Amino acid sequence: MTTPAAGAAGLHAVVVAGARPNFIKVKPILDALEADGARTSLVHTGQHYDDAMSGVFFGDLGLRPPDHHLEAGSGSHAVQTAAVMTAFEPLLRRLAPDVVVVVGDVNSTLACALVAAKENVPVAHVEAGLRSGDRTMPEEINRIVTDRLSDLLFASSPDGVDHLLAEGAAAESVHLAGNVMVDTLLACRERARRRPVLAELGVRPGGYGLVTLHRPSNVDDPAVLDGLLAALGEIARRCPLVFPVHPRTAGSLAGRLPDGVRTLGPVGYLDCVALQTGARLVLTDSGGIQEESTALGVPCLTLRETTERPLTVTEGTNRVVGCSPAAIVAAALEILDRPPPPRCPTLWDGHAGERISAVLGRAVPRRGVPAARSTTGCDTASPVRS
């Protein structure tokens, strides 16, 4: 049995998840905190609320049911953010935790960070410092504001540390922790490989490409979507494509899919990992899949003009190709002919959650107990010191 770390014993952490990528990220944080003797309260904001986008992930990940469900639902960015804030504020006052842990860059992340900051509860942001430089992305605004509100900033890569320091974050608040999504990926990879999804689709490992599209800039503009579908049709002549369709994308695709592109409904986490593991290439506009494909060593083309995860390009298998059909087709054919060698960044090793727990245990004051002062500051070249 693991002996609880003295620094974490007695800590009460509220951990927030709202959308499907958040569930993947909070699992290793919860596991590590609990192994280190902390008490955790899992709050599901309900930003993703149906079974296909939420419930199935809890089963796949072995994630315990939420302790509290805010049931915020969908709506415009303002409506959804306000709904989460209105529901989270009284809960936070009642729970009175030592720290609120938020992950990623969705509306729930910003909403709960803002409530906690105004209630003078320390905020820890996991996946801090990601920047695309594109403020037309709602997620970019969420990242910037959440980082400014947070007391502890956990970056998944050195470029995240650099962004935070350049923006004026205190060095002692910034920690290079590694990638919690990779923690979950490595923990679940073998189970994913045993899933029957490839056999059910009639495809073999290395014999298909995987497509995911959901960003409004790609699927809500008919001209952009037509160009992307034309590119997929060209690629499918060389390599059949499998396309799990996000609910917000389904209506835009009706009657417009080219030959060779096979669609299916939203898939759970294990099936998504299985499809990535077996793919010859991935075409996506998802940030998380850029990271997962890099960790799996699968070539990835990002169908966006920018990425907030440049480490997947410089140290991984990802390439940002934009939305030009000609550029997408050319890059895909190049990968099919000459796949890049797999590479995985340092600290994407399955232990990010443990590093985060260690820092929270020593840096967050319990109510009425002074915090221990850090003397090491930020270290951009090695794991966070325990």
C-alpha cells in the first residue's frame, strides 16, 4: 500500500471537469492526489452532458461518478459560462476547499477559475501556458484569462513555461509537469488495443486514416467544409478514411460525404485510442488528438492555421497544414509515401499527475495553516521537484 505523502495529507481539492477532454485530464490528477492522502471533490459542470459525449467516458476511464453535477448544459459562450459560474459559486462556498483545480481551456475552466479567484480560493491550472496566438479561437481567450487568475500554473511542455514567464507569471508559480492526457493514454493503451472497433468497421491496422472535425471555423462555414470534404475524397482514393462524427458536425455533413469516407457516431475514449493506434495517419482539428497521436507515434495533419501545441510539431509527428485542400492532399500523400519517424516529448511519461499532486501538497496552504515557502522557483529543464 502506498504511504500518503506528508505534504498532501489533509489537502481538500475541488477538481473541475466539464467537457470530454477534461475527463481524460482529471483522472490521473484525482488518482495521484488520492494516493498521496488528499481529499478530492469531483465537480462535473455539465458542459458536455449526453451519454455519447460524457457518460461513456466515465466508464472507459474508470472515473468515479462526480460528487457534484452542476447541469449547466449548452448555450452561447456567455450563457454557458454564466450558468457554470452561477451554479459553482454556492457549491464552492459550501465545500470551502483548499484549492480548485481546473484543466484545459473550455468555458467551464474559465468560469470556475473566475468564481474561485473572487472567493479567494487558490486556483491551479493544469495545461497552462498553451498559446495559439489566434484570439478568434474562444479557447485562446479562456487560456489567457485562466492563467492570469491562477495561483499555480502546470505546463505540459517547455514552450508553455516560456509563454507564462514572458507574460509576467511569477517563476515560483510555474511548474513543468508533463502531460496528463498522456498519463491516461499510457494507462489505457493496452485495454484500447483489445477493443473490437476495428474489426467491427472491417478495417485493419495501418489500412485506414482517421478523421475528426468539430471546430466551428471548419464545420460551420459551408465553403470551408466543402474544401475539406473534397480533400478527404482525394485522400480516400489512396487510403480509406474513418470519421467519427461530432454531434455539432453531423448536420453539416448530410448528403455531402465523398466516397471512401466512412462515418460513425461519437466514440468513447477507448475506441478513440484504438482508432488512433491503428491509423496510418490522422487528420484532425482537435488539440488533444494532436497530443495523443504524437504519444502514439502516429502521423497527424492538423487542419487549422495555428496550433497551441507546437511541441507536437517540433518533437512529435504532427504537422499544421491549414485548410487549403491542395495543401492537405499533398501533405497526406507525402505521409502515405514517407511516414515520419515516431518521436515523443520528454516528460510525456505517464507521471504528470504525480508531479502535480506533489506540488499541490507542498504549495497549497490548508485553511488556517501557513504554506511552505518554495525556494526552487521554476525549472524549465527537468521535472517539477518534489
